[in-house]
Amino acid sequence: MNDQQTSSPPKTSKDHRIKIAFLIVFLVAAAAIYMVQQRGLSISGWGDNLQDALKQAKAEARPVVVFFVKSTPSAIARENAKRIRKKGNRKALKNGRFIPVIVELSTSLDSETARRYKIKQLPTLMVIRSDGTERNRHEGEIGEVPFRGDFLEYKDTPR
């Protein structure tokens, strides 16, 4: 019997280039995903300085909505932010004359700010009256409608 060995065709430089290109695309995509996950959270129109927001609230007799998040926001915080960005919630914030601010805290919750506002879990949403007292608080995930209906206590009344 004649044993014939089947051999695979020799690797070409084209095959090698395709593998290198695939590896580069994979590494770039992985780096992009990592960078998106590591960046802070932002919502258009929201400030990032709580002390300035509280001063403005006192001067203008307006409430402040504070969104406390980890410096590397969790998936829940990102989902909450997505819901807050919805048209109905933007309208409720505007019509309620809220001053919105995002505050990034360390994950250990041992900062002076976390202690002052008794933050036990992140993310936490708070409504602070113009006199500096807490009006409302929500910890963890919040839905789009509960954000404006329950948390902000915003009722859209017909004109």
C-alpha cells in the first residue's frame, strides 16, 4: 500500500497579513470598549460641581438633582443616565427648574461628600431643596417614568 500524506498548502504571506489585520482590529476594538467603560459619566446640561449648584439653588430658590456615581460608572449608572436623557425626563427637569449635577465618588464611599449625604450605595439620586435639605432619594436602578413621576414628583399638568 502506498501511504500518501496529504499536506496542507503552504502558508502564504497573504494568510499571514489577514491574521495580523484581524488581530489588530480585535485589539483596537477591545481597547475602545475598555476606554468607554473607564470614562466618566456625562449628561448634556448637567454640571459637575455640587457646591456651585447648591449656591445657585440658594440664590435662585431652586431644587438640585444630584446623581452620585462611581468615578468609573457601573452599568446601572449608565442605564439610569440613558433614561434621564429621555425627552420626558429632560422636560420634567426643565419645567421643575431643577439644577442637575453629577458627582463622582470613590467606590469605597469613604469621602467627605459621601458621609455628608449618607450615600450607602452607588448610583444614588437625590433631590436637595434650595435650603440644603434632602427632599427625595433613590438608590440603584430607576426607570424612566418613575424618575420624573415618583423621584422628581413632577406632574405634567395641561395648560
